[in-house]
Amino acid sequence: MRFKGLHLHPKFYHSMKKILLSAAALFCLSTAAFSQTKGTNVVSVQVGLNLANVTASGISNNDYKAGFNAGLNLDHYFSDSWSLKIGALYDQKGWGKGYFESTTTDFKLDYITVPVLANWHFGRTKNWYLNFGPYVSFLTSAKTSIGSNDVKDFFNTTDAGIDLGIGIKLPVSETTKFFIELSGQGGIANINKDATGATIRNQVSSINVGINF
């Protein structure tokens, strides 16, 4: 049996357009602040392990699939407790033990993810942090693990949802900190291109490490 397509309603594209425009506006504001306010911005690089899965109606055999993420973030600080964090990450999602043409296979979905997060820094030294907010992901490729079938046409090119994370920063020098972070993404967009098929949403849990400088 051929894989049942994972077309979105025009209202969804309109919503995605609003999210993207908002993210772009926030990014521009943060970039402008970076050039005008010395000492209130922090750049970080990160890499992490993803455990990805999906929630899906009519699919009961899906399993977790390991992947990774890597990218850059910019934190603009409004105070010592609050900052706006915007990132650009290569992000592997998907799920295991799916079906394609009567064959059990993993689905490997690669995205560029842009999170826009409120970042709350707490504790005596403000080295603990909790971030939360929306993300938008853009599909770059979609393949099966068996036969490396290109199945990108079965998926919508945009994913969106909520991102939540908690982490701790460990000082390395006066201007550099190493961090460890646990984070999760909960998709609210249906990645299934076939609007008459199952509603499929991405779910990702991650453990990330990186450096702030």
C-alpha cells in the first residue's frame, strides 16, 4: 500500500505568513539593537541530539527516531532577567516504523528551524534560564530510510509549533559560557499534504550543548 499523503487550507498559509513576518520583524529589531546597544547581545552556537516522533490520527505504530540539530542563536537582553532569543537551526525530525508502499521504514525529515523565544534568566547568578515561544520550520528534504525514496511531495513545506526549553550556563571565562539545555518542540501544524488523510504533527525532544560568547 502506498504511503497515504501526509493540501493545507488557504487560511493556514495566511497564518504562516503572519508568523513569518512577525519573526522577521523581531529579528530586524534585535539586529538593530545589536548594532546600537553594546553589551546587551549574546551570540551562541549549539549542537544537540534530537529524539523525534509524530502525533498522528490513524497511525499507531510510529516510533522515535534519532537525529541532530546544529545552528546559531542571538540573545538580545532587555534586563538581566529577560532576553529575546532568535535562532536558525538545521533540525532533523521524522519518525520510525512508518509505512511506505507496504514496507516498514523510518521517515527522515530535514528542516531549517527559526525559533523566536522569550528567555527568562533566573537564579542568584542568572545562569539558569527558561525559554518559550513559537517556532517555524522549513522542510529541506524528506526521505525514507529504506531505498532512500524522496517523499518530500507528500509533506507540507512549512511546520510550526511551540518550543520550550530549560538550561544552565557554566562560565568558562569573563565573556564565554558553556551551556547545557533540554528542549522540546510541539507541532501545531499538520505536515500531511493530503488534507483528507491523517493529521500528522511533529514532536521533538532534544538535549543540546553550546557556547555563548
